[in-house]
Amino acid sequence: MNSVILSKREVKNIIKQIQENFGIESLKLDYLFFKNNDNKIYLLSKEFSNIDQTKFRINNLGLYFAKIEPFGFRLSIEGSQLIGPKATKNILEINNYEEWMKGNDIVADEKFKGCVLVKYKDKFLGSGFYSKGKIINFIPKSRRVRGQ
């Protein structure tokens, strides 16, 4: 699977979308942004660009941050934890984290737009997509909590 370093313009566009979607005034992400064939975006230390990468067989790069979807983008669990503390909008606070972590969609009384951060107390649990009064859960099956 090939990864490509995103251009400064592409990174600027991603950061702008995140700022607008989550009401963040200023966001500085000082990382290299990679995108793979699945439209997943990974973050990696900028020092990585100083290494001769031809000497390594690399399967995965960096921290999985987000995925570009037809509706825009959605943040990974780690991406939500990185962005969440700076966000001022599109945040759904829940009282029962187990339902979300089991992979269930959550009914939302308030209206949101696009990607929504899901928060339990002071912890960000990932993001979902708001549609028709609920937040659609994208937590991978491998990371879900199993029910009794």
C-alpha cells in the first residue's frame, strides 16, 4: 500500500475544514501528513523526512488521524483526542460510553453538521457522522467493547 506525503496546500485545506467544522480558532499540527490508497490520513514526525526511506520496508506510517469520506472527513479515535480539547462545536457529550464503544449509533436531540466528536466526561471517544437525528458510529469492530 503506497503512501504519499500531502502538499502544504492539501494539509492547509484539511486543517481549514477541521477548524470550520469544530469551531477551532487556531490549529497548528506540526506533522507530516500522509495519505494512503484508502484515503486514510496519517501523521508522522517531520524528522522522518530526513531519513533515507529506501533502506526500510515500511508497512504503516505514523498515527492514523482521519479518513476522507464522500461526506467530508472523519477523525479516528486518536484524531478526536488530538483535536477534541480545542473544539468548541459539533461535540456530542454522552452519559453512557459503553453504548458508543460497542459500536452502536447514538440518537442526538440537537442538530449537528457532518463529522461530530463524541465525548464522555473529559475523554474523546472518536467521531461519527450526523444523519437524520443520530450519530453514525464508525468505531472499527476490532476496537469495540464486546457486550455480555
